[in-house]
Amino acid sequence: MAGLKRTPLFPQYRAFSEMRRIDFGGWELPVHYYGIQLEHEAVRQQAGLFDVSHMGEIYVTGQFAETMLQRLTTNDLARLYDGKAQYTLMCQEDGGVVDDLLVYRLSADQFMLVVNAANVQKDIDWLEEHLIGDVTLANRSDATALLSLQGPKAQRILQSVTDAPLDKLKPLHFIGETEVCGLPVLLSRTGYTGEDGFELYVGADSACGLWSRLLEAGEPAGLLPAGLGARDTLRFEAALPLYGQELSASISPLEAGLLPFVKWSKGDFIGRDALRRQFGEGIPRRLVGLEMRDRGIPRAHYPVCDGDVRIGEVTSGTQSPTLKRSLGLALVPAAYAEPGTELQVDIRGKRLRAEVVRTPFYRRA
């Protein structure tokens, strides 16, 4: 896989003889270490450790940093305080999505944006286009590794290697400076699996040491390394959007069901007028859950039909490892979004029956 980018943890991959790697947006990343099903079950029942160092970290600094980001994002940054993070989106003027991201407030004049790997340069270009006042940008993606420890036993495992008060750390909160396994990290209670979990931002040169020590500490609790395959099936069951599938420049946050992250009351932001108009006139398309009634698996881009008429397409789909059902997410006209609506999915030329169902498909107890 010549020419692909590699994370700081790439040297650790050689320890797993059954690993399969792929080109993921220009990165050479593991699909699995031992198997998608096994890794998925580990995260749902024990814990899994992901290398997500391909994600981008962009620091936005300056007296007017919050003012600028407030105009560029759909959520309300005024609700943040030091140590709090927020899920949000950046939109174009027409309401299409530039990227979805996490914003961490480090201080009143410094924020860290965690963005999708394939969008790092595009996001930086967008931010630079809208710089104001004294605001500066710093792309620290190459200098930063990101490990994600997820699952019901994640807190127990992590607490065994840190003095950080994890029982007091709420979801979407973080500790800016602490130590895990004796290494300095930024520690957040965030994730992308539908389970409780933590994400650890660490210097690239410390990543291998942190990875090895966490796996060693978690082995008695059943911790396994987990790859892109399990990351995708886990986020899918929790109906968490993936940029490029459930979100894009042609799919708005409202169509993707992300209205709670669009705050009209905060005032103006890029894309507000288009989204407000879409909301007022009636959101034309909706992201819905589908469950197959005939035997077949709905995959991304498969047509969704009403009789002989194609009305939409599947954005993501799989045989759910947890629920053992063939499920999909699909973008369809709003008139077809009511749970119980009968539709068909065209799977290799065969129209197979499916039913609109509520999401998320999985919700942890």
C-alpha cells in the first residue's frame, strides 16, 4: 500500500498476524485484528481499544476564536466552558454539510476541533476563508495520536492506570492535562460506538507506549484492539452518522435527523437561512431506519423503492452483530419516513421487502 499515510501506531500492527488493512481515505488502517464480530462483541460486552489517530486536530486560538466558530458551526458554543466538548456541524450557505466535528473548549480563547480525517485540509481551507480579528489556526494532526477506549468495562480498565477522577468526568467533558500509564494525555469522555468510553489524545511519540500499556492493563477484563470494521458496525447500530454517507455537501443536518444540534436561538451562522427555510417549508428528505423483511442485507447506495419507483437509497447497512437482524439507514422522501411504512430495497436486481423502523437500532442499558 505504497503512498498511504500511517498513524504513529503502525509499528504495533505487526504484532497481529490475522490483521487485515485497507486504504481508508488515504490511510493504511486495520479493518480488524482478530475479526469484526469478535471485536464488536468485545466493545458491547467488555471493552475495545481503537487507533483513531487518523482524525484531525485543529487548534483555533485568539480573542475572537469563539465569535468566529459561533458563526461557522450550528450548535451554540456559548454553552461551552473550560473542560466541556460539543458535537456540532459546519455548513455551507445552502445548508449542506462541510463536516461534522467535536469542539473542545480549552480556554476562553483556545478551542480544539476534532475533524474527520478525509476533511482535514478542506476544513482548514474553510476556516482560513472565514478568519477574523486575531484568530490563528494550528494543525496538530500529525503530532497527535488518538486512542479510543470503549465499552462497559472501559472506566474500570482506565481507572487502573490513572489517578484522574473518572467517576466525576461526565459525557462530553474532558481533562486537559492528566496522566494515563504515566504519559501526559488530554482525556475525554467521548466516543463513537454507542457505549460509554474515553478518548485519549497523546503526543505521537508516546502513542505506542500508551497502546501497549492499555492493552496489558485491560487483558484480564477482556479488552481487545478493534479496527475500522467494528467501529463502523458499532456506530451504525447506534445510528451515529458517518460523513460521506449520512452527511455530505448535499445532505443537510435536518435531513440527517440532527436538529438537536442546530440552535436557531444563538443567532446567525453560515447556512442558517437555508436550514431555517428548509425547516419551515418541510424537510424534504429524512434519514430513516430500515429492517429487511425478506432475506438480504441492505448495503450503501442500494436503491430504495416504492413499487417500481426509486425513491431514495441506503446510506449504510449491515447484518447487525448485536441484534442479528439485517438493518439499514436510508435517505427517503419525508412522506415515507413514518415507522411501519413498507418499502423495498433493490439488492442486485431483486426488490426485497423492508420496513421503516425507529432508530437508534441499539441503545445501551
